[in-house]
Amino acid sequence: MTTHLLQRTDGVAELASGPARRLTWAGTGVLRYSLVFLLTLIGSFKFFAFEAEGVQPLLAHSPFLSWMLPAFGTRGASDIIGVFEVGAGLLIASRRLWPRGSAYGSLAASFTFVVTLSFLFTTPGALSPTSQLGGFLMKDLVLLGAALYTAGEAWAAPRTDTLGSR
């Protein structure tokens, strides 16, 4: 069986073959629910002291988030970030019931990953070859791509939301 791309009238290419369609469906599911798992897990870690202390130096050097430390303290800032990350993960998981909400969750996750990638450039030594932090943060580039893809996929879904407007 050969794979063909069909060009729709709106200019979007569509997969025609069964295997290509199934692989795309499976890959999209893995991307979406991997994001859900990682965001809810990492977000829930933000409620513990070890993670709050771990993000403190990143926040301290961030032009975007440094204001949170004097406003809320290390634990408060970490808790707020945790709520945002867990909330984004739960929204992404709502894809079947609320595609538009899932798209918003993926966009929120995209914002999170852009901010964390900025730590590569704002945290002293993060890009040093001997820094473990740089390698840890670079994974967020792939996660950003996954979040953008799932946002677009959910946004393009038929408006059959069981939550929200139709």
C-alpha cells in the first residue's frame, strides 16, 4: 500500500493511507499524553521544598519571573508555577471532551517551555559544557514542539465540545 498526501481545498495536506493515518494518530496521542504526564508530574513536584529550592536560582536570574521571589517567596513562586503546569496538563488531557480547552492548555504549556528555554540564556553557566542544567533544559525545545503541535491539532478538531460553546 502506498502513502499519498491529498491536498484539501484549504491547502492542508491530509494523510490518505491507513498505516500513515494510524501512525499519525498514535504519535499525536503519545505527544499529547506525554505532555500531560510530564506537566502534571513536574508541576506537582513544585509543591515540595526540594523542587522549590531547585528552581530558585533559575527564577532569580530570569527577567520574566524574578519578580515572583520577592512577591511570593521561593515556595510561593514554586507553588504558583506548579498550579500553572498542572492546570495546563489537565487542560491538555481534556482533548476528547473539550478540544478547544485542550488547545489552550497546549498553548499554556508552550509558554511554559519558552520561559524555561529562556533560562538557558539568563542563568549564569547554563550553557557551559560542564553544566547539567543546560542539558536538562534543552529537552524543553522538543516539548515546545510537542505542545505547539497538540495545540494546532486540538484547535483544528471539529467543534463537538461537550464542554464550552459549540
